[in-house]
Amino acid sequence: MMKTVFIVVITVLSFNCFAQKENSLLWEVSGNGLSKPSYLFGTIHMICKDDYFMPQTVKQKFAAAAHVFLEMDMDNPELQMKMMKLATLQGGVTLKKLFGENYAMVDSFFKEKVGMSLILFNGFKPMMPMSMLYLKMLPCSTTESYENNFIAMAKEQKKDIKGLETIEDQMQVFDNIPDSIEAANIVKMIREFDAQEKQFAEMVRVYKQQNVQALFDQIHSSPDLMNAQEDLLTRRNNNWIPVMEKSMKEGSSFFAVGAGHLGGDIGLIALLKKAGYKVKAVKM
């Protein structure tokens, strides 16, 4: 569960993407000297069980792949310990200090909505309580995770999960955002929580439709990015391309990343095409 919690925020924020004309979450990558095609699948890291879907086509491409990548190596037994360490505030800073006069309001909301006091997160960076808030936007008690299911599939098929980046890389994204900005964003989320829930529900709806264009139209102007698009999307996408190319040249690969990384002129689809590959939507 903790592995998923720490990447929920990055995924939600990175849904702020540019449009693609085709409607699909699964893309085939071929050409440019590749002996076999590879596949790129867009996930949403947490979704209600009733909304979860895993088409047979995705399972088949996963099973046929020689290499499987998630954003991080999530089956690494050391991952959770590293996450906890990297998510801890340093230098005597606490959430109580960061929230200041808003602390009582935020604490009261957490007790009501999350079922626990904010004091339990006092030593953690704001991304931790922010993740919990995003999870509470789901209108259900039973959830599913694409990443956890891919990990289970890999274990069953005796495949090794690899990461496009390390936990240190991913956590650095939030370290580049001032804690005060993240705290202010949490306060804003709480004050607009009903609207945030509706927006999240709409995002899930268009995700299920695999309608990337509608997803873009809905959220491209979202302020939740906290002016961190360069760190959340551009830099990470560009860093992933060489890793993907190396793997694809070695054999058929399956990449599963947050769907927000697929679209736009800074997205993985565009970057792969720019690198000379043929990238086409796969109907599921």
C-alpha cells in the first residue's frame, strides 16, 4: 500500500498533458531497427475496483515481453524503507510549522475524512498527507492498482520488474517544490474538496474511455501542478527515453507508466516518434 501511496500524487499531477488524437491507453512501438515491437501502457495508479479494467490484449503483450518496466522497481524489497526515509522532513521542520494558522483546520479535516490526526504525519513532507487526500477522493472502499497487478503478473510469470527511474529520482520532484507551496496546495484542496472529488471522478471516467483528448481538455489548466511541469513531466520523460531505447533494442519490452506521460509534444509518444520509431495506438 505504501508503495502506491507515494506515487499517487505524481500520477494525478502528471495527468496535466497535451492531447493525442487517438483514443487508446496501449501503444505499439516498432521500427528504427527494432527486431520486435514493444508496448507502452498508460495507467492510473489507484482506481475503484468497479472501475478497474485490464483488457486481454494488455495481458497478452505483457506476457510476451522479455522486459517489464514500471516507473520504479516496485518489487524491490528496499523500496518502502527508502521511501520512508526520503519522505521525512529535515532540520526541525514539521507539518505543524508549515501549516501555521491553518493547522487546526487541516487536522480537523483529516480526522473527519481520513480517520486519523495530522499529528501522525507531522514528521513527513507534505506529499505524504497530500497522497492520503487523493486516495480519499475515490468514492469507494475497495480499490485496485495497475502497478500492483502488474507486479503480481510478473511474479506469476517469473519476470523481473525494472524501473525507468529510482525512488530518489521520483522524490526529487517534490523536493524541488518548496514545502510551503505544497502545504498551501493541501489547504486549497481541502477548501475545494467537493469540487476536487468531482474533477477526479471525471478524470477516471475519461480514463476508462481511453479518451486522452477529453482528459487533456478537462485538466490541462489545472493549478495542481504547482508550476512543476518541467520536473513532473518534461525532464522525467526525456530521462526515460534512453532507458526505453536500450531495453527495446535488447528485446520486446512492456512499459507501464502514468497515462499523463503519454501525450503531447513533450510526452513519450511524441518523443519516441521524434527518435525515429513508429508509434501507433492499439485498440483494446
